[in-house]
Amino acid sequence: MAARRVEGLKFERVADEILAVRPVTLEAHALNQSAAAVFDLCDGKASKSDMAAEIQRRTGLPADEEIVELALAELVDAGLVVLDGPESPTTISRRSLVRRLSLSAAAVMMLPVVETILVPPAAAQASPTTTTTSSSTSTSSTTSTSTSSTTSTTKTPTPIAAPTPTPTAKF
């Protein structure tokens, strides 16, 4: 089984992570440190054991091929990597890895993650300012311009005070 990166991606390294952007679909994918380690080795030549050793070197996670399978599954799902070969898709889950490897909370945070967001097009990035202006001309050749805007106010509910207990006299 060989894994190769998809063509046409632009990516930028930020610390130990990678931001990969697919300009055609306007999708951005953030790869954490361990997913980035696998992505870097997706050249069609590196083996799973090579990738597992690189994850261990970069993150301190165990050199386990199931961690690599989790990373590859996330990278394939995001459309960043294609797998060559007849191998079936993995069914490894993050939960089963945590149980089997008895990972600490800090180590769980290092498991491979690929987050995907849609990048808004450049036209949508400008702040929208909508002002409706209408002008009309009357028979006396005067022009009047009116601007309409909608404002909304929100009313916060007033908290209800709890009743204060009345003192009772003891005889």
C-alpha cells in the first residue's frame, strides 16, 4: 500500500502543523502534528512503519501502524491523499486506539486530526454594508432622498428576586 498526495494543493506550514488549501473547491484543511507527519511522507514510497516511526519522533506517541491508519483514513476522507493498492479502508477508531494503547489525555490530543473548513470567496470577505437609498422627483423639480435602515433591540429579562424569609418569634 502506497499513499500519495493529491495534486493541486497549496499548503503552508505553521509551527508543526500544516494548512492545506484546495483552491478549486475553496476548502482548507488543518492537519495537526501527527497528521502532518504522515502527510509529509505520502510520496508513494514510504511504508506504514516509516510513518509510524516519524509520528513517534515528532510527537512521542507509540510507533503503532494503527495510528498511521487513522491518519491515512482522515487524509483520504479530506481528499488530500489517495491510496494505491487493493487495501480495504480501515475501520480503526480513535476510541479503540486510546483503549488499546492506554494513552494519557495529553497523548490523546496528539492523535491525528484533519479539520476541514470552507474558505469564503474574496467577494464575500468584504464587510457587507447595505444602505437602501431611493430618490424621487416631484413636479416642482425637487429631489428628495430617503435612507432606510433596520435596527433591532433586544430586551434582556429582569431577574426575579427570591423572597426573603421572615423571621419567626420563638416563645
